[in-house]
Amino acid sequence: MITDLVQKHLLTANIANHIVRRYDQGQQPDYELSGVIEALEEYDSDVTWFAHLALRITFIRVRDNAILYSRSFDDRKRVYEKRPEYVVREMSAILELIMDQATSDLENVLARQYPGQTTLPPK
């Protein structure tokens, strides 16, 4: 589910010309974006509820396996409506904030890879 949301966010942000989710899909990508979920949890007590999401995102240039970007995110948001569906909504909001920041970071990384270009070169 998180992979689907990340892919949708990257396509909407127009950060890539094409996204390959698996290497056996035929095309060899120029870059690889991977992530590790370190925490995806609901914290609830009588006093307060929180949604918590922690993950690490890594961006690698495939041709030489160079790590161009790696960042850990660890965010939590208070859930004011003490029901599980509101925890899920807050986790989605956290992921949206993380992806907004990661997308901005990746745009900067790609701008350094392709100086003077406003879009990625076509495949």
C-alpha cells in the first residue's frame, strides 16, 4: 500500500519519466528508489492517541550503485478523534508530508545530475 502511494506521489510530482516497480519488467532503470519502514504504529492510551511512521528512503544511481540520497524520517501526529480510522488518516497525512519533502530533496539531487535541464532526459 505504501509503495502504491509513493509511486502515485512521484508520478503526480512529475519527478520521473517512467517508474519500473520490478527489475523483471524489462527496462533497466537509471535510478533506484528504495525504502525501509522502521515503524508504522498506533499509540493509544486513555489520555492521548498518536499515529507514528518512521522510514528511510534511499536513492541510488544504478550504473555505479552510488547512493545519491538517503534520509530517515520519523514523524508522529496526535489523533484527536480516538478511533482507528482517524489513526489511518493521520498516517496518510504523515506519509504525504514525508513524500513532499523527499520529492523536493530528489528534485535537488536530480538537478545536480542534470545541470541546466528543467526536466529529466527522455528514456
